[in-house]
Amino acid sequence: MKKLFIKTYGCQMNVYDSARIADLLAPLGYVTADGPEEADMVVLNTCHIREKAAEKVYSELGRLRRLKERRAECGAPMLIAVAGCVAQAEGEEMARRQSAVDIVVGPQSLHRIPEMVARVERRQGRALETDFAPEEKFDSLPDERRADGPAAFLTVQEGCDKFCTFCVVPYTRGAEYSRPVAQIEAEARRLVERGVREITLLGQNVNAYRGEGADDEAWSLARLLRHLAEIDGLDRLRYTTSHPRDMSEALIEAHRDLAKLMPYLHLPVQSGSDRVLAAMNRQHTRAHYLRLIEHVRAARPDIALSSDFIVGFPGETDDDFEQTMELVRAVGYAQAFSFQYSPRPGTPAAIRKQIPDEVKSARLQALQSLLALQQRAFAQSCEGSVMSVLFEKPGRKPEQAVGRSPYLQPVHVDGAEHLIGAIADVRIERALPNSLSGSLLRAPRAQRVAAH
Ligand code: SAH
Ligand code: SF4
Ligand code: F3S
């Protein structure tokens, strides 16, 4: 047995890829290690989205190099692989400069990892693969899929054709590609056989999904969700991340019609100013976004909304920023992510005149305070309600379990450890800073998910 340690950065797509890397390496005898110290192979699955994300990889590589040297002194080799979006963007230079790195593999070539490991083990030097081969990737992933718990990710779409002027994803993940329906369904069924109750469909632009169905037609995400909702034993469906431009009426209707589709939508808007949205090449306006939110809420009144925001995009004025704040006040988010604009090499916005750092950080602070207030208000509105919770893992206290509400909030419940893997009704008692706590409802299910 050899030991494998994978460290994952970035988005859920990387979390999915890391799980598949483990599945690909299992037939070679690799089992999971608890830390890099005991690992025969370490994979860093990296993210290039902001400068800080990419920097983390290089500092981690410094630590790993020293670890590899110490292990070598005891005669124990250690393979170091860099996968993911930094590998794609900076792979060749990394292979040149970082002598401790044995394997560099981009996100669309990760299915080649086993043969790359074999090549390195035969001492044929360094291995580098950064082709864009999404079809080949998904066709050659093993059927065998370990499930780490009752909730799983399933990538259905990769890549992006939108080219927002701030973003590296179209360059690191390549063009949009959608997996065929049958392949997705087979993977979903295998997950359910392994005890999975909730699946989150993933894609950089998941609602741009256009996958080939059995009828040779291109299926939309709405149609795919309706199809997967028919799988017995699969109780919950989610999807992320969506783009406002691809938020079709059919998808909104799925939120109205499908009880299994959880009432949560992550729909990034980035900015509330039309001027900034145009400069970002987002291809939607503020009014379009607000209209979508209205439709979504009409279809599913209790839906929890989430978004991503960028502050300090080149050219963003105080007035533009105020429009973002106003949009946030108008929508009312349950949860959101916000970032200072980070210039990324090769993207159009990076060469524009930049906003000073102090301005960016002041705007970020103002936005984050507002979003934190909204998040707290949302959590407090849940107090006293009854929610169905899918229990995923043990909590910190004995016999405690942690699960997720339909609105994706973590929920801590005492005496629920025996329910891990199951869904049960919970009375929400307290809103904590980043989670809820509640108690099991022993009475028969009287009410469904509480509305807000
Ligand atoms: N496909 C998704 C987002 C993928 S990246 C979408 O279109 O919304 C995740 C988030 O990172 C983005 O929504 C954006 O808010 C942020 N982001 C991307 N590039 C960035 C950059 N250069 N600087 C700061 N934040 C960035
Ligand atoms: Fe990046 Fe825009 Fe594509 Fe999202 S839609 S991945 S932000 S280029
Ligand atoms: Fe990062 Fe690549 Fe995801 S850049 S956010 S890991 S698509």
C-alpha cells in the first residue's frame, strides 16, 4: 500500500477532481494519508482565480520540497504532483523552476495521472500534461467512485466561453463542455448505491449545460434535473455555479416544481453598476438580474440567495460601488462571497488603470459588513422553524452530528450521531455565527420545510 495526500484549493470543481484523482490512483495501490508527512505521493490541486490563491501553492511547494528532502534522507521517495488551474496556467514554468515537482497536470488532463506516475517511477523524468481534453477526461474516469458521505459533487459541465474581463477560468479550464446525460445518470446512480442522498451538479457555468440526451437532443440543466429527480433514494439536488445570462425560465420553473431541488441559488452578479458590468463583459444588466431574482422568488418564495461580488474593478467609482450596495439591500442575501479585484495575467482588465488598495479594502469592508448583517438576519429568521436536515458527519461534542439544512446552512444537533447519512426533521433553536443549532423533532412530520 502506498499513501496519497491531496490538498485541494479553489472551487467545488477542484473538490470533485481531487476525489476522482484518488479514484484514478486507487488501482495503483494508493490509499488516503492523513497528512503530507506520511505520504508517498502528494497532489496539490490548485486554484489560479486570485493572486493570493496562486501564491499559496508556491509557499506550500517550499514546505513540500523540504519534506521530500527529509524523506529522501531516510530512503523514502515522495512524488509531488501539481494539478488544477495553476498547473494549467503556469505549468511549464513551474516544471522548469521547481525541481521538486515530478508531475504537472492540468484540470482537463487529470485522467492521465496514472500513466504519468508510471512514467516518473520508471525514472523517465518529469511529466507534464496540459491538453484540453474534457471528453477524453470524462470518458476515461473510472466507474468506481468512493463516496465520502451522504452528500456528493458531480461535475456535469466544464469550462467557460464567457470571458469576463477579470477571469482566468476560460484559459485554465478551456471551452464549455457538457457531459452526456447517460454518463451523468450512471454516475449519480452509483453514488446513490453508495449511500449518497444529495448530489450537487457542478459546472463553471452549470446552467449553460447542453448535454447530449438519449434522444440525441441537447438537454438543458432544467431537463437534466427533472430526469435525475426520478432516481429513487436520491433525495436532494443542488447545482452551482450559475450565470445570470443562462438562467432560463425552465430552470426557474424547476425550482417551483421539483421538491427534491433544494431552495438555494448561487447566482453571482459581481457588481450592481451597469457601467462596471459592461466593462466586466458580464453580458447582463442590473435590471436583468433583479428581474431574474423576482421570477425565482415568485417560483420558490423561500429560496435562499447567494452571490459573488468583486469590488475595486478598474474604473469602479464611489457611485458604482454604491449601486452594488443598493443592489445588495434590494435583494437581501442569505449568504455571499466578496473579493477585492485581483489583476490576473493575460486577462483584459489586468492592464487597465488599477484602483488603489486602500479604496478596494474600504469598499470590501463596507460590503462585507452589510452582507454579514443579512446573513445573520436570515439565520435568525430560521429560529423556531422546523427543517429537514441531511446529517453528514459527527460534530465536536459526543453524539452530536452536523448536517445541512435545505438552505445549505450547517446545523448542529445533539444526540443525532446515529442519523448520519439520513434526513430528519430538526427544530432550529439558535442561530450561531456560521451555523444553526437545533434538536431532533420526535413528533411525526407535521410540517414541511418552514417558509421564510
Ligand atoms: N463561473 C462563476 C465564477 C467562477 S470564479 C461565475 O461566472 O460567476 C468565482 C468567483 O471568483 C467569481 O464569481 C468572482 O466573484 C471571483 N473572481 C474571479 N476572478 C476574480 C479576480 N480576478 N479578482 C477577484 N475576484 C475574482
Ligand atoms: Fe469566469 Fe465569467 Fe466564466 Fe464565470 S462566467 S467562469 S466569472 S469568465
Ligand atoms: Fe480556481 Fe480553477 Fe476553480 S481557477 S476557482 S480552481 S476553476
